[in-house]
Amino acid sequence: MQKLANHPKYILIIWSWWKRTAPAFLASGYEVWAVEGKPSDRLVLIDERADYAAIIAQLLADETQTDALVFLHRRSHNPVEDLKSVTDALRSADAGALRKAFAFSDGRDYLYLSANEWGLIGNEGQLWYSSGGTKMRSAEAAANTVRRTHFDKVWQYYSQQCKRKLLELKEELLAALWVLPVAQSTEAVDNQTWLRAFKKEKPLLYARLLDLANEDSPKFNMLLEQAEQKSQEKLRFGECRLNFSELNPADARAQYQHLADFIRDGIVNLEAPVLVSDSLRMLRDRFDDLLHALPESTYP
Amino acid sequence: MTIHCITSEASVLATFERRLAQENIAVQLLHDARKPWNAPDWLHVERLVLFTPFLYENQYVAAEKIWQSWLKKTHPRIVFFTAGFCQSDLGVANHLDLMNLPKSLRDFFAQQSSDLSPTTVDTEGLQLHHKLARFFDGHGKESIFDVLSDITRLIGMAVAGAQRHGDSFEIIREDFLQKLPAKWAELNNRWLNYYALLCCLPVADTLRETNALIAKVDQNYMGGICEQAELFQEETLLNLLNDIHKQLFKVRQTCL
């Protein structure tokens, strides 16, 4: 497992900060807040009506070694498309810098104080959240300083989110596949035959596999959406795919491509006889190659 | 030959059992890794396989380094293996890659501890030995033992002040006791942050005993220590703190 170097950390949140009236948000379109006890870290609030890609590019121009997480308030039903507007500005020339982007909305994400006591954002345009007479703050407004624990917890959660989702899918998927009699057999079988049986037995797992590879399937997309609404858990890879393919260092981007290509061409769409154990081993290898190429830890 | 297993995946174990049966090797589940650890009967365990990472408290936990250390110190005759869907790194002789099983599982499990290097597999799971080390050592701050020592020292000095020098409670409170709540909160919070997760480990019984001791100190003493003049002088308090120290030391010695 690689370790991340100790870089400065920036969290940049693009939101409706303009709704804050006291004090009014800066005309420049962004505000830089300090982080308690961490002189090189920053929380940057960016007005969603501003040219936020240009602001991000400007702020990070001389910060190639700074790690940065960007959060964009969802504007459409396709957060991945929304985030593509910031990836060029966010990408660093330094392969050692961690750069990731996420969409958020509706008060349910970890970023929100309403969803999690260690969140950062609250009522519209504020770094506090009030409910039933209690006010939860993530920052000291008078000092333009965000509380360290809130910054650290949000950082940790999001910087590890995608790798964690990947490991968890790998383990759950391989456990479900390995126990199939066909996976223990030394005889070749028609690929689509065994896959058809698996899709029927574990449709949700199959849907997550398709989603990881961005293999379009309206039926399985709908299944994932329904499962997400029921469990309130984000099962889709969404922004993680964008992070894997656009923002990670080059070797991790390449490994994601190898994994996605194998899922599509070696499992989902392959029409040929296969030794299932060989297919599973190659799938496992691709998962492991990507996991090892991602420098962040999987869990706190 | 019988292999004892710890795993969170019942279906994987069932398939594993069928595979081993082909070579006349019996498999027994020693512990369901989804649940907090409960000490089993170790008498007949000769070979132990930890399926890694295992799912515990919604996280995939990698505890093999701790298990290896603990077994070496407490049950040295048991040969320790890991198994899972992770590739086996070069030099890790005790890991069974389920995707790449050796021709003879009997030969694999016949390896003795002396044949096996101390290196364990790297699974990308939650590295529990790092977490345990952080619990003890802090994040570059005071170790848990330093914090305990500070608490014990403050109480010891308060007692000396009262019993040897006849200092008033007000002076003792100002000089020593009012520093206790913050120190105790530091220890208690650190404990609460780690305790639940660590109960998957073979030292869970010791951890539960420690939890009961910490709860006793918290409920019976620390709440009123700056208000009630007799509390800090009770011998039981210092005994409890010493017992906490002993239990934590035992955990550290066997697991890290």
C-alpha cells in the first residue's frame, strides 16, 4: 500500500454562498478560510454563479503539490457531467498530488451538518446548521477559521470514499462469484450462459459491476437507482468513475481503464467459451492493480 | 488434518470446505468474524486460517498482523495462515490465494511455523494493527500510558497534599484535581473511539474488562472528583487506574 506525502490540503466548495447576507459574500466570487491548527490547509468557498473553474485554476496554479477536494452543488441529474467542468482546472501536473471532485445536494451527503455532526456546510450559504433550537457550527466566523475536526473528518471521508467502494465491491463480488459451481469447475462453459444465471441470482451485484465500468444498461441502472432510494446508500460509482479516469495519477487512470475494459470485454460482452476460474482471476488482478495504484488509504 | 477458520463469509467457507474435503482435510469454523470475538476452546486447534479482509462493523478489516503476533505469544504451537481474494505477494508463504489455489492444499497446510516468514499479505483492508498502534501511541501526542500516568500522578499528589501536608480541599482542587476532567476526557474519548472496532480481536475479553474498569472510574469518581472531598482519597480509585494500565499493557504486549 502506498502512502500519501504530507501535502497542504484544500477543500473547495462551490455552492450558493451568495445567499449569505451577514456578512455579504465577496464580489471576487470566493473566500479563503484558515483551518484551525493547520497553517497550510484551506477551506475555499466559491460562488456557484462565478466562473468557478477559472477560480480553481487560479487558486491551484502555484499549488501543484497541494492535495485538493472540490465539491460542486449538483445542477442536473447527471453530476458526473457537471463535474467535468472542473476536472481540467483541478488536475495537477504533479502525480503525487491527490485531487478529487464530488457532487452534493439535498442535505444528505456527508458534507452537510444536517447529515453528519462533523460536516462542513449547513443552512444555505452558511457554515452552521440549526434545527429545533440547536445550532451546529463547523467554523468560527469571526476568525474566518474552520474547525479542524470538521475539516479532517470531511477530508478523510471523501479522500477514501472511492477506494473504499472499490474494495468493498471487489470483496462482495468475488465472494459471490467464487462460490458458483461453475467457478470451481475445470471445464470451459459458454460465457453468456453462466453470466445469465449470475445476473438472475445477484442482479444488484451485477448492476454495480456494470456501473463501475460505465456499461450502459437502462434495466440495471434503474435497479441501482431503486436500491439507492431504498437503502439511502450511494451504490453507484458516479463521481468515482470520473475521479478514476480523469483525476488520479496516470498509472491509476490506466489501471481503471484496464479494469473497465476487462469488465466490458472479458465478462459482460464476451461471447465465447471460458474457464470461469481464469476470468475471475483476471478480474481480481485488475481490481488489485487499481487498488494498489491508488495512493490513499481505504479506511481511516 | 483439521483446519480451523475465522471468516465473515459463510458461503465461501462452505465452498472451501468442499474443496478441502477432496484432500481429506476437515474444516471447522472457529469464529464468525462478523461478530465480536468470544474466546473459543483452543485445545484442538493446530492450524488456523484467518480469511482476510473480513467484514466487521461494515468495514473490511485486515487483522492478520495482530493475529500473528498474538498467536506467537499466546499459542505458539498453532500454525497461522491467511486466505482470501488477494494475490499472494512474493515472500508471503502463509497466504492462500483463493483465486490461485496450489495443487496440493495438504502440502500447503503441512507447512510449519518455522517454514513461514513473518511477512503477512497486504489486502488494502482496514489496517487494524495501525489503528491499535495509534490508540496506544496517540497521533504524535501523548501515549495512552502517558495520559494514565498523568492522571495517576495528579491523584497521588492530591492524596499526598491532603494526607501528608494537611492541605485544604480547595487548594488540592486548584493545584491538582481541576486538571483531571480534561485528562480523563482525553483517555475516555480515545477509548470510546477505538473500543467497538477492537472487539473483533482475540483480546476482546481483556478489552471488555478494561471497558468495565473505565466505566467504573467514569461513573463513580470522575464526575464528582472536583466537588466531593473524599473521592480522590479512595484507594479503590488508584487500584482501578492501575488495573486499567495492566490490562492495556497486556493488550499491547500480545498484539503489537
